[in-house]
Amino acid sequence: MPNISYVDGVYQNYENSKININDRGYHFGDSVYEVILFNEGIFYDFEGHINRLFGSLNAINIKFHLSKISLKIIISNLIKINRISFGSVYIQVSRGIAERNHSYKGMNIKPLLSIIVNKKLNNINNKLNGVKAITLDDNRWSRPDIKTTQLLPNVLAKTEANKKGAFEGIFIDSDGYVTEGSSSNIWIINYNNEIITRAIDGQILSGITRKTVAQFAKLNGLIVKEEKFKKEELYKSKEVFLTSASSFVTPIIKVDDIEINDGKIGQMSIDLRNLYFSELHNYQ
Amino acid sequence: MPNISYVDGVYQNYENSKININDRGYHFGDSVYEVILFNEGIFYDFEGHINRLFGSLNAINIKFHLSKISLKIIISNLIKINRISFGSVYIQVSRGIAERNHSYKGMNIKPLLSIIVNKKLNNINNKLNGVKAITLDDNRWSRPDIKTTQLLPNVLAKTEANKKGAFEGIFIDSDGYVTEGSSSNIWIINYNNEIITRAIDGQILSGITRKTVAQFAKLNGLIVKEEKFKKEELYKSKEVFLTSASSFVTPIIKVDDIEINDGKIGQMSIDLRNLYFSELHNYQ
């Protein structure tokens, strides 16, 4: 566990890192967040994450008082204090502290920023394992495109997956199409070697790793299509993988009871993962 | 504002009432809550609220360590300490404190109980005002029947209502039927003097005040029907009102741009409100 967190302007020991009981993030899930990885002082796609954070704040009308530059200084400082070389930083901004009332109209409150830094095992060069996934009905609210802390459906999906020995729960919309994972974007590769992931159509989060992987793949001459696909197509794909800030590119070798690629990690998924790591530093 | 709150076994001054930054209620909205009113030592429907709290905990698989009796003692004690005669008590139970991870599988954590007591103006005998409401698409997750802190859609709906000069936002499902208000149940009275509210069909919260009002109405020979109705029926109703723990029975005199009962409070709504207050003490 980390030693020092940041809460509303104050650096605190982990055990003493507390937020007020009347924080609207606690009462209402009235807050947004980001997770960013870093390695030896270099962030993975910092701009992408911070721009999305400000987009989320704007989407639910939270007027944040800090600039992107100030935020970067605070985050970098916290990482230094914690002396972590490879890890993740969790950033949450809630609307602020106020006596409990659903409506925030006329409330003159200051958004509350909290940051936690976690050490991560640097397993980038370890042997890559494929993971299992299950599918579930997408039962989230209508704005999964905003990165808010309305995450109970995701919590329940991920836990159900884990209980069934799987790593990820994949949400299926009411028309039978894959939306995204509980904490990742989902991709398939068909037998024409086309790499396919759902478009940013309001029903999924605009994944930062998703965007970067698509960009790198295209730069390397691979075909990337952004279109939705059904659960049955997922089952019949040549390869399936997920992307997320903390899982990078991770192959999925089984979905529900169906083995993908005979339960083996596909070569294109491995290539894309390696591409992600090798190219990333060029684009910082 | 209240002086003393209760957080995880400790009674604290309001300003010092804090929860750990890693509380899952804060990170994920992984928590449930209740609001109960009290007056001169008597709770409004305590059993109903506490039973629903335990039902909510059960629905999202939080294993709470306190009994209903222990909880009542803690709540009563907190009210006494704060020396409030008429007010509301807010009770929240989160899954507990843990390093951030969507899945709670295998986590051995203790649920965290926090309680806030608020003084309320005793305006039961004041002149009753009708309120305005607006309608909005119901964009919540699929389990609004569980009283969780997944409340951002409700927050946004209530704020939008307030910004338009209205008191409540009424959710309309994708088939055009009224589900419920952002923090209330919605009722209509038709020209046959039938009192109608949506059945407990999984798409609404099982309102405690809703249940009590229905019970009292039936006991007094009124016709209560539990069935869903469309937005257009709402517009054309003889009377419209809402029920909630903190608003009791409150007449709605305008929905969107449509005046109900020529914009005047209807007599049956007044009667039901008075019935609620007069009968409630008999059923404690």
C-alpha cells in the first residue's frame, strides 16, 4: 500500500487520508476519476487521461478550480514523495462537500480532488497469460461514456466474473451487441485479420489505451474497424483481446464456455501488445 | 448543521466526521442508504426503512455486522446527543475500506456505517404549497429498486428540475410510462377518484411512505390501484402528488407546461396528506 495520499490540498499518510462524510462523491457518486500508469517518471498517455478527466467534469457540470498543469505538478510530486518507479495514479474529483441534497443548483462549493498512488508489479516483460471472460447484460445508466464513479454495475459484473474464474465481465446491450468490459474495451480479430472494436457511440467509454492501440495498429499497416459486433461474433472470432490503462493489451482465450483460438493466445494479440509497449515511449 | 455524526463506531464533531479515502462507497458507489424522519422521539415507519436497508444490503451482497436492534440503539443515541426533536436521520452502509479494485471477491472487509442527523423545520402544520415537476427520460441503471448511492442520474434530474423552477424531476421509461421521481414516488388521481401509482415491478424503489399512504387510503375506503400510467395520463389527471419520507404527501400542480387541476392543490391530495399525519402515530 502507498504511504502518502493527497486529499484537497493536503498530503497525508495513507491511514489518515480521509474525506468529509458530506462529500457528494460519497453520498451520490457525484464524481469522476482517472487511472494513469507511469514508469520511471514517464506517464502512459497523460494528456489523453487528463483531457478525458476535464471532459468528464464538464459533462456533469463540475467547475474544477485547477489547471491541467497544476494537476500534473501535484501528481508528479506525489509520485516522487512515494518513491514509486512503476505504478498507477488514481485521481478522483467530486463536486465537493455540502449538506446532503440531491440538487446542486446554487451550491457554491469547491470540487474536491483526491489522489492515490499505487505501486504496480512491473510484469510487462513477464510471460503473458490469456484470460477468461464472461458476458452479462449491460445494465448501466445511459451515460457510460462519462467516467463517473457510478460503478456498482461494474463492481457486480467484475465480481461475478471473478467468482466464475474469469478476469473480466463483458457487457452486452439489449440488441445483443458487445458494449465494453467492466473496466476495459473489448476487441475482436476476424479471419480477414481485421481488428474490430465498437465505435465511440455514447454507449462505451472513450478508452485511452483503446485509442492509442488503434493508432499504433494503423501506423503499422493493420486494418482497424470501429463498428459494433454481436456476442456470437465474439465467440467465433479468430482472436479476442481487451485494452485498459492497467491491463494494456490482454488476450482473452475463453468467453463464457467458448474457447477462442482453441484456448491459446493469438499471435496478433501478442504483436499488438508488444507494439503498444515499444511505440508508446515515442509518443510521450 | 448537526454537531455530532457517527462514523464506524465513533461519534464525531461534524467537521471531523470523515471516511477513509479507500471507502468503496466513495470509489464505486458501492453502498446503500436510508433516510428516516423522527418527531419527539417517534420515528416515521422505522421498521419499514430498516427492513428495506437490510434488503438493499442483501441485494448487493454486503454482509452487515450489526443487528437491527443495535442499529436502532445507535441511531436513537445519536439523535439524543444532538438534542434534535424534529429531523431526519441519514444512514449509509458501504461495503467497507479496501485498496481500490472493482471486484470484491475474497475481500475480508467490514462494512462501514455512517449516520448523520439533520434538524428539519417542522412545517407539517404550515400552509401547504403545491409544487411543479418536469419529466425526463429514465436513464438509470437496471436496479433502481435497490436503494444504492448510484444517484448521479437522480442528482442531474433534480438539478435540472430546480433550474427550471420545479421541485421534482419525474422519470419516464422507454415505453413512455412514469417510473418515479428523482427522490419520490409519483401518484395520480383520475376522474373516478381512483388513486393510482406504479406497482413494485423492479423499475421503482419500494417507497416506505408510498406503502403507508396506500395502506391508510385503503383503510379509509379509498380506491388504490397499483399500475403504471403514461406521461399523457399524468397530464390529464384530476390530481397529481408525490410521496417521500421527507416530503410526506406533496401535491403537484404543474407537470412540464401542463397545469394540473387548473394549477390548484386538489382536495384529495390534502385529505391524503392529513390522513398520513393523523394515522401515522397509531401505527408506530
